[in-house]
Amino acid sequence: MAGCGCMSLGIPHASGQTLDIWPDEAGINVCAKGPAVLRRQGVRNIAEPHEKAQMLLQLMCELSGIQPRIQLFAADFIGDYSRFAAYATIKERKRYIVYDRASFNWKPDQTTWAEIGILGHEIGHHVASHVYADEVSRHAQELEADRFSGFIMSKMGASLSQAQTMDAGNAGATDTHPSSASSRKAIEEGWQKARTALNLNGDKKVCEESWSSSSMLIHGSECRIATTCENDGMQQRLACQDFDGSWRWR
């Protein structure tokens, strides 16, 4: 479950100095993927993210039609705060997502849909402006982020059951968090909207494999999003070019 609360923390510069990214502006939120409200003292060792995490962030932003201007970092969430997985915030008009290293496995073929969904959820907080506006309740904010996560995972090829593993528990609602069942329902709603948009419900169109984006440079490699046709449906995946000129799925 994810809640929105406020905290401050630092990101180390290459020079060894620490950049404080606590929002100075009044009304800026920190939306944390966890059981309650994340505090500054629970976050340590903030540094560059894993390459795969950066690629996933860029892919999800591309699939949602937004420019990937969100800066991603990794950290260690310690003590009682190890129950948190990630958070989103804004500092000096720059968008941030920070994830807990222990909550993600970036080894080949071992990253789960639950982990992908968490990143999608935090992107959703940015897309829906939850990090600087309280136009709806905290429960509504979390459910909106869940819908976005379900939508983007559907576009990436996740089944409904795979997408819902992001919140597979049976936690009840609290003052700041909707229940697990409510979150799964919101994920389903977003997932279904993406399926409808891809014409996978009702009348189906013929799937055609093609490039779906222009080239983008990711960690020195030329990459593009491709539409593929698998299991009688459309999926969108990230492919990057190797040094020998061949394209490989990432």
C-alpha cells in the first residue's frame, strides 16, 4: 500500500556533498509506497539506480506518452522503514522517484510484475500531480496511482493476475490507505482500460508488429519501443541495439 506523507533526505553529489531534496515549497508531498508515512531517518545511501530500473522507468514513461523527466535513485530503507518500497516527490521543480534496493531484484529474468508495478504506481503519483496537490483524499490518490500502474502494466503485456501481484495481500483500509482489495480493483480498472484501448476486448483488430517510438539513448545504447504480437494480443517491449548492430529485448 502507498501513502502520502512528507520527509526530507539527501542525495550525494559526485563531490561527496549531500543534496537535500526536501521540498521547500509549502504543500509538496512525498508519496511513499509502504504501510504509513516514511520519515527521513529511514532512508540511507542514496545513489544512482540500477540500469534496468532506469530502462523500465523510461519505457513506462514512453508508453504513457510523457517525456521521462523523472529522476530515479536507489536507497536503503532501514529499520521499521524497510517495509517501504519507493516514494515520489518534487524538489525545486524536479521530479524524483527513490526506491529501496532490498525491495527490488534486477537480476536477469528475476524482476517481478509486482516490482514493475511499484515503479508504475510512483509514476502515477507524478502524472496525477499528487506530489504537489491534495485535490482528492489520500485513499483516492492511492487508487488513482494504482489505476495508472494497472494501465501501464497492461500495455507492457502483464496479465491481470500478474498486475495485481503489486498488492496481493489482505490488508484492511486505514486512515491513509485503501484496502488491498480496493487497490486490486483499481489496478483491474486501469488494466481493462489499456486492453480496451489496444482493441483486445470486443472486436479485435489485426495485430501488426512495428516500431512504436523514435530512438532514445539509454546508458549509451540506442533503444526503441516495439509493438509485438504474442498470444493473440499486442505487447510493447523495449529493444536496444548491441555493439554488433543486432537488436535485443531489454
